[in-house]
Amino acid sequence: MSSSPIQKVALAGASGLLGTPMLHALLDAGFTVTVLTRHSSTATFPSSVAKVVHVNYEKLEDLTQALQGQDALVSTLTTFSISTQELLIDAAIAAGVKRFLPSEFGSDVSIPALRAMPMYKDKIEIDEYLRSRCAEQGVHMTWTAVYCSCFLDWGIDNKFYLNLQEKKCTLYDGGDFPTATSPTDWVGEAVVGVLRHADETANREVRVSGIDISQREILSIAQEVTGGAEGWTVTEASAQSTYDKSMEVFEKNPSNVWGWVMGMLVQGIFGKGFTRDFGGKTDNELLGLRRVKKEQVREYLERAVRTGKASKTF
Ligand SMILES: NC(=O)c1ccc[n+]([C@@H]2O[C@H](COP(=O)([O-])OP(=O)(O)OC[C@H]3O[C@@H](n4cnc5c(N)ncnc54)[C@H](OP(=O)(O)O)[C@@H]3O)[C@@H](O)[C@H]2O)c1
């Protein structure tokens, strides 16, 4: 791969929570970007996008045609259609795409106990399928799985770290240890780093962290931006018992996704032996990433207080 750097990048799911900042990061970095979007999608894209291709994710020929001439395919497809990527992998191989980044972008699913959680089933199946297809004789596509822990903006907006509106916070396992968190726009920069370091990131997981920060530190900043600690209700819980409760909900009613998903995420992000700060070992330096500063964490929280949404708008 060293002879021909990645220049043409296809992005599937470019209109989503992660896909939108990802698209802007790829365009800002100078890649020639082709967007794959569903026929049914009403999404619109910036004029600097080289091509927008409407596809049927259930048609191999459609996808193969759309991916002709692309060096890399980044998938930010929704959590609710992860399995869709199986055909996308086949199409990318058939079209001669050199690198595939699946829609991972979360906890470190290489951790066996995390891999065993029901919520990761589809991602694990795709991960295994991608690895096995890339290992086939005669297949020249490589893969990179990006683990970035919880998105900071998503975690604020979805009351994962704390509840800004009701001034409530549950600190898990004491809340004093650093955990990795990465804003979605920063994850876009991480993917740019992967594509620019294609040789070093081939056929492996990449771990990145915008900032390692404890939940208690996030709470402290949140209290500052909401006028002080007064009025806040702070409780504590163990990540394990939160997970156990979510498993009970899952076993009774798997379709009640919002009833169990957060408890599993809590364990995956804060639990002892789970993602936390990736053991302090990330690929940030290799990818040339600048750390997110605490002042920037404050900006996300301030924006959430001011506008009701922590995520940047594009
Ligand atoms: N680490 C974290 O904290 C965190 C948080 C949330 C998500 N994630 C992960 O980030 C990745 C992207 O998630 P997201 O929340 O950004 O996705 P999303 O906003 O829900 O959806 C992304 C895009 O997927 C396409 N899409 C939607 N429904 C589809 C369907 N049924 N079939 C095919 N495509 C469909 C749409 O694009 P078009 O309309 O253009 O077709 C949509 O804009 C996932 O792997 C997710 O698990 C991580």
C-alpha cells in the first residue's frame, strides 16, 4: 500500500451523528469523497463532495458499481443496520477497495467480556466476517477497526455521563478514574490519521482517546457551567450491578433496547477491566492527533446548556 496513498474515500452513512463530522473531516483533509446514501434518504451533502451515489444496501451490484475506483471505504452506518455491512464488504472487495473501516467507533470490543455482551453481537459478526474475508487468498483489501470509547457529545446529549437538564449524576465505581472519551468531530480527525497512516494501521484495531477524564471531573465542569454544585443530586452505583440490571431487562424483553443498552454501555466504558482509558495505551501519537483539552470539554457542556445539544453543527 505504501506505493499509492489513499486519496479517494467512500463514506457510507455520511448524514448521521458520526457521519456528518466525519464527512467534514475527510473533506477538510483534502480527500476526494464519494458519499453512499440510501435511495430513501432525504439527506443533502456539501457541494465539495465529489459524488453522491444513491444505493440499495441489499444489492451487491449496486454497491460494487458505487465503489469502483475508491481507495478506502469508511462506514458510519447506523447501529441499527450493522449487518448491512456484510454486503458492503463483499462489494468493496469486488470493486478493488484497498481499506475498509467498519462502523465500530465505540468500546474496545477486543476485550472478551465485552465481546460477549449481547449489544455487540452484530458488530462482532461483522468484525469476524471482515477479518476472514480480508485474509482470503487473492483478496487485497485490508481493514482497520477504530475504538474511541464513548463520544463526548453523544454522552452528554444522551445523559450517559450526567443529566444536565435535571442536574443529576450517577458516578460509577466512585467516578474518580480516567476514562477515554472522544467528541465526534475529533473521531473524524482520527479516521483521517488512519487513512494517512495506512501501512501502520493495516489489519488491526486502532485505539484513540480524545481525552482521558474522570466522570467526577466532567461533573465538576458541568456544575461550573450550570452555576455551581447547588441543586445537583449526585449518587453512586457500581458498573457491575448496573450491568446486571440491564441484563435482567434484556433477558425479559430484548426489544426494549433503551431499557438495557445504557447499562451495558456503562459496564463497557466504566467497568473495571473494560475500556476505561485503554490502559493508557492509544494510537493517538501514531495518528498525529492533538488531545482534547479540559477547556474544550467545557465548550461541549456549555453548548449543551445553551442550545440543548453538545454536538457541533456543520
Ligand atoms: N461511541 C459512542 O458513544 C457511539 C455513540 C453512537 C453511535 N456510535 C457508533 O457510531 C456508528 C455510527 O452511528 P451513528 O449514530 O452516527 O449512526 P446514525 O446517525 O444512526 O445513522 C448513520 C447513517 O446510517 C444511514 N442509515 C440509517 N438507517 C439505515 C438503514 N436502515 N440502513 C442503512 N443505512 C441506514 C443513514 O444515512 P443515509 O440517510 O445517508 O443513508 C444515517 O444517516 C455506529 O457504529 C454506532 O454504533 C458510537
